[in-house]
Amino acid sequence: MNMEKQVNELPDLDSTYEITVDQIAEYRKNGHVMIRQAAKSDEIKVYEPIFTHWVKELNYHDKPVEERDTYGKAFIQIGNLWLKSEQIKRFVTAKRFAKIAAQLMGVKAVRLYHDQALFKEPGGGHTPWHQDQIYWPFNTDKMITMWMPLVPISEQIGSMTFASGSQKMGYISKLVISDESHRSMAEYIEGKGFEKVTYGAMAAGDATFHAGWTLHSAPGNPTDTLRKVMTVIYVADDAVIVEPDSNARRSDLAGCLPGQKPGETPCSPLNPLLYSEDWEA
């Protein structure tokens, strides 16, 4: 494949995907929803090799899977890939996905917070229970992650598992992704009686969307194929940055919101506006 392929030769991802009233209601009730074929198979077929190239190029692991800690076993994690490639930028900043995010959250406009490739290697470990938003220096419920496989995912691996309704609890614990977070959050889920939901097998281009506060986990990869997933995190345009109360949030403030301070709304060069209702006028 020619990695220098012109951006305008790539599939246009700005066309609208019509989500339903029921899907919006499901997301707001449960904190997660499945959107089948948010990207078409022929679109993903073009973009997947580009993501694979860059993840391999930037893979920082220097030990076999079995010699890593729990977090390292979970995936190859590469953030802000959109800054590395104009081709990836076209995907990450796509209006289609951003509009879905805005509609699910019920906000007028969304910005990019950051992207992440999450490639789970053959033999890769589970992703412990956690809340994404303990890493993000915002005090809002208007943040959402799109989790999209770039290859078919079998029933053996499946989608993530979500604790339905857990997003309504807000900030539950400061525990970052770890064995401790898995034990503690599993006990919490059991104690609260949250239903655990997984969507099973997924096609390339299917996507789950989940709220920043939704508790979720993912199984390991018992297959001999790489689970290739791309995520994009969106934040409401009017969300307010808060004083970071942990090292994780201090790191994110510096890395994902450079130059910004508590009390401001996200507007750094790393947080472009991706969708606004005003654009539909």
C-alpha cells in the first residue's frame, strides 16, 4: 500500500449516519450503545492498513506479552495518532462520528479530546474494570468514547463489557487501570447490582459509544490474530476544565490540553471543533 496516498483519495467520512431515538434513549439510560456499521466495510478496508502501519511504527513495547504488567498486557496503546498522519486525521476528525457523539450526549457541539489506538495482541491480557474519566480533568458527564474495531472481532473476544447505569454514579474511585481497580470495581458492580452487558462479535466499522463515567472492562485475546481497535474521545464544546486532583489528570491537562488552565473550556490546538449544530443551518 502507498502510505503517501493523497488524503482526498480516501473515503469521505463526513456523511451523516442517522441514529434512532431508541439508540439515544438507550445510551442515556445505560451509558453505552452499539452503532452497527458507523463506518462501512469498504471504508474501513482502506483505513485499516494506515492505522496498522503507524501502530507498528510507534509500538513502544520491548518485552513479550507474558513479561509485562497487567496494563502492558492489555494492549498496545498509541494516542494522538491524528497528529502523525493526515490520513488518520481525516478519520479521527470525521464529522459523521462526531455528530453521533453529539446527538447521543444531547449537546450542540463537540471537540476532539484525543484519540487512541488500542491493539490487543494474541495472548494479550484482559483490560481491568475502570472509568475513563478519572484520567480526564473535566467535571462533566458530557464526554464519550467511540470504540471501533478495524477488523472483525470474534465472539471469543467480543466487545467490551459495560456496567449498565454506572455512569449515573459519576466519579466512583480514583483507581487507574490495574489489578486493584479490577477487584475493587467488580465488587462495587456486584454490590450495586449493575447489569453487565457485552455485545459479542463485532464487524469492522461497528462501534460502541460509552460515557466517560461508565464502568467497563474487556476480555483478553485468546486468538492468534491482532485485535485492532481505534477509539476517539469527544468532549462537549462548553465543558469546563477543572483543577486536576491526581497525577493522571495533571498529565492529561499538560498533554491533551496544552496551555490551558482550570476554568477554561477546551480550545487548544489539540482540541479542534469536530461538529456543531450551527453547521447544519
